[in-house]
Amino acid sequence: MSLDAVGIISRDIDQSIAFYEILGLKFQEVGGPDHWEGVTESGIRIMLDSVELVKKLDPNWIESKGAGVVLCFKQESPIGVDEIYDRIVQAGFKGNKLPWNAFWGQRYASVKDPDGNQIDLFASL
């Protein structure tokens, strides 16, 4: 068994695509305008589904509050963490924790995607 994809429910697909493209993903519409997919460098697919599509698939679906899963994007270098954090914030998205040198030996930062999901950025020091 292997992890193949992570699905993210999006209130605004265009905003979500803009956010994740800063992280290097390129998205394609798959099966209609409510489902988009991009592939990370490590081969894991990130799937964006509109709230409308999810409600069609599961009429009893209720939007959750808070993030139970955090996506972590490895950067090539510590300066890369700072640069991508700055690009995300300058593009109008929310920074969550400024880049810092973590005690476990990584440069680390956190941002929020357009739907409030926590996205961590890191690189080895």
C-alpha cells in the first residue's frame, strides 16, 4: 500500500490553485471544473474538490472547523523556506508562523491555505 493522493475541499478553487502553484504544483482539471489535480515532486497527487462537488457526493457532508492534517513541503535549503514563505504572504495568503530555526535541526515555517489548512515549509539546517 502507498499514499497516492491527498484531497482538499476548497471553497474557492481558483484561490486554492493560486496558493498551491506557489509551492510548485501545476494543476489540471480532471472530470469537470469542480475537481483539479496536481502532482508533487515526490509523486503524491494533491486533489482540489469544490464544496459543491463534495456536497453532491455526500449530501450529509458538514464542513469541519480546524485542521486535523498538516501538509509539509520540503524545501531545498533553509533560505528556500524564507523565500517561499515571503512569496506566499506577498501573494496575499496568511502566514501562520514566521520562519525559525527549530530545535530539531530544521528551518521551519507555517502558512494557511485559502481554506485555513495548515501548510508547513521546512528544510534541514
